[in-house]
Amino acid sequence: MNRDQPLAPRGYLPWWVLPGMAASAPVAALAGAPAVAQALFHPACAAFVISATLANCAWFGPVVTNFATPRREVWLTIDDGPDPEDTPRLLELLDAAGARATFFVIGEKARRHPALLDEIVRRGHGLGNHTQTHPVARFWASGPWAARREIERAQVDIRHSTELVRAPAGMANVFVHRAARQLGLVVVGWSIRSFDTRATSGAEVAGRLAARLAPGRIVMLHEGHRDKHGRSHHAAVISAVLEQMREGGWSAVIPPRSSWLSHGRPLAPTVNASGQRQSGGC
Ligand SMILES: [Zn+2]
């Protein structure tokens, strides 16, 4: 694996700042300084919650939300699979359009459908880690062990090499950033959220994306969701998105690492891999 730099988060807040502030508060209280205790504890809690619940927040580590390219190309990412109904249809549609995408898969689904992952890779698409159980309601509050376990177990069940991880709903708290760094993974967010799981038609999503496409954008799509009648709209959505992209002269590519990360920090979308950087997120 070609790493241009270790992912030491120079320029980001150290992971221990908030736990350290929270742990110091009782000490200050016992020492007879309740005002100091409150001044440590409440900001630490507030900063933890804010950084953990704002999607793509990059206070504690890099979050890739764009890649550098001068061309009309975007990075399609498809979350929440693999799915035995959706994945084969999406692969056919992507192939027919000459498009490549990265599938951020859930570990326990990957374990149930290993052949789908093999097929994704065989067709030239990428894989990313989307946690083992996709605990979207509570992942933001994960402690250090829970965060690492969710990501590490998925790495095992994915079986294929990947250096990418995306938190459910993009809510990566300080411990998720720490676990990603320990496991040699890069946190990937998005720059365009399609809201495709709430859409009732492919045209609705394609229309929403059309105005937002720009070189180097990362588009977040999904698979594996069903409406109240048990129907999947994902194939229709991706078909419409690919058609919209074709009409606009857009390509769907898997960009090289050098176009989205340099010296451990995300690259801005409109520059080539020349070392210019952006902090991204919040
Ligand atoms: Zn997800």
C-alpha cells in the first residue's frame, strides 16, 4: 500500500484533549475548585457531542470530502451493502455506463455475501469499511473500544484490502478517528449527499445532483434500503444518476490516493496533487 505519509494528524486536535478535560474535572472539584471543574467538564462534553454529530467533522483527524482533478469527474460511493438484490443490478448499470464506484460495505453483510464483494472487486470497483453493524443511532457516542471493534471486525469480514472507512451518517467522533489511525485507515466523507433513501424516483435524485456536480466531488449513494412496500429504488436512482452524468459529460472514477490526500491531510478539490491542503469538515 502506497502511503505518502503516516496519518499522524498534525494540525488536528489530539484525541486525548476531551477525555483529559473531562477526567480532570473531578480532580478540580475534589481540590475545592468547582468553577474550574465546570469550566473543564461542560466544554469537553459539548465539544465531544458537536464534533461527533456533525457529519464530516474534521477536528480530530482528516476527513476526505473531495479529490483534486481538473476534469469533469466525480467519485461515486455506495453505502450500506452488499445487498443480494441491489448489488448485482448496480454492478450491471455501472458496467454499462463505464463507471467505477467505491462500495462502503457493512461487515456483517459482507460476511453473509462474500461472493458479492468478490464480484465488486473483480469488476474493478473499490471497497470501503462502513463498520460491522452500522449502529447509526449510537455510533456517534462510541467509546474507544466500541469504535475500534466496529471498524476492526468489519475489516476482517470484508476480506479484501481497503484503506477507507466511513462512519454511519458520517458521524466520526474522536475515538473513531483514533481507531482509524491505529488501523491505517482514512476517514472518507462526502461533498454531495443524495438523500436517495428518501427519494421516490431516480429522476428526483438525479435532478438534485445535477446542480451540485463539480470536479472532484464525492457523491454519497446507497443500496439495500426498501420502501414501505418492500421495494428497492436504488437501481432506478443510480440508473438516473448515471444517465444525468452521461448527458453532462461527467465521469465516475475511483481517484488515486494522491488526488485526495497529501502529507496526511485532504487535498482541496480544485488543485492538483501539489501539496495544497484544506482542513475539510467543520
Ligand atoms: Zn450507512
